Amino acid sequence: MGFIHQVDLSILEAFNTLARRSFAFDQFVAIVVENTLVKSGVLIGLLWYFWFSSARRDENRPRVVRIILGACIAIIVGRASQTLLPGQLRPLHDPAVHFRVPYGVDADALTGWSSFPSDHAVLFFAVATGVWAISQRFGILAFMWVSAVIGAARVYAGFHYPFDILGGAVLGFGIMSVVLRESTITPRIVDRVLAMESRRPALFYSAAFVLSWQAAQLFEESRHLVMTLWRIARYIMFGIRF
């Protein structure tokens, strides 16, 4: 057993000793890990706040565009990493861990998905990094929020090991740091987005609403739609049922 896995198990065991001691606490954690408003509504709301805030608007709006771009890249990288890296059972599903499932947590949740890295951590630590770039005060709060509702809560629920969260956090931080500093392609995207906001505000804000809504949901419905269309196309072309 590797050192990292030993540390993972030790921290997980410490969390798991609290499971099923309080029905109310377990139910609260179950809500936190499943509720989109709690997980991501706060952070996405912050980005809208920065967009419309009159203070330093000319500086903040290009940064918000970069943050949304970085968030899109983060979720793609997070999902691709889970698919391409060697699979790892979640604590919730690994019989060797002897995990005690908290009240309110679905023991069959996320079956078939590898636990490393946490795509939630990749996305939301990336967004928190972007918030930090705009405001250190709000950035600290964002990192604290993500550490609690994404990190600690998902470890407690058995969805991830601590190093799944840490790996996702490092990946998210790195992606957003690159996007915030990139000076060749990103500025062109930012300029076009801001120009669209000035010239066609109705179209811009309609698209921005849909994009931020999907980002809050980790593009789950978009991914489901694309996968369903792909399966239909395979059936039409090759007769492969799904």
C-alpha cells in the first residue's frame, strides 16, 4: 500500500467515524453534495456580481470572461482525466475500505465513475482562483467555501479520497492560472466577447445565462445531450443499440 493511499485512508477513516452519529448532520451533508445551488450557485453568482459591479468594471469584465473560459477548459480536462487515467473505485463503492455510508447518501451514486481527480474540485477551485484574481477578500471566502462544500463534504460522503480533491484543486488552480495569464489567444476571445456584449446585448446575455447555468451544473445536461445524440448517430450509421 502506497504512502498516499495510507494517508487517504487515515483521513477518510477520521471523517467516517462521524457518519451515522447524527441523522440531521448526515442529511445536511447529503444536501450539500447534491444541491447545485449550494455547490456552485454562490460562485457563479459572484461572477455575475463582479460583472455588474460599477467598481473597476473595465478591469473585472475581461477577467470574468477569462474565468468562464477557464472553467470550460477545467471541466473538459477534469472529465478527460477521469476517463483516461487508471480507474479508481470511490470509497463509497470499494468493499476493501469498509466505508460506513452516511444517512441520506445514495450508496449507488456515481457508480462506474473513477474517483481521481475530482472533477468538482477541478472546476470550482479553478473558479475560486479566478475570484481571487479579482478580489483577494472574496477569493479567500471562495476557497473556504469550495474547501468545505466540495472538498470536505464529498470526502465525508465517500465520493472521493482526500487526494482526489487535492489533485483536482491543483489541476484547477493550474488551468485557471494559465488562462488568466495567457496573452496570445485568450485576449482575442475576450475582445470578441466584450464586443458582442456591446453590439448585441440581448444575444450576449441570453448566451451568458445558459453558459453560466450549465457551468454551475458541470455541463451535465450538455454532456448528456451530446452523448445521447452520439449514440443515436451510431445506431443510425452502424446499427449499434444503446
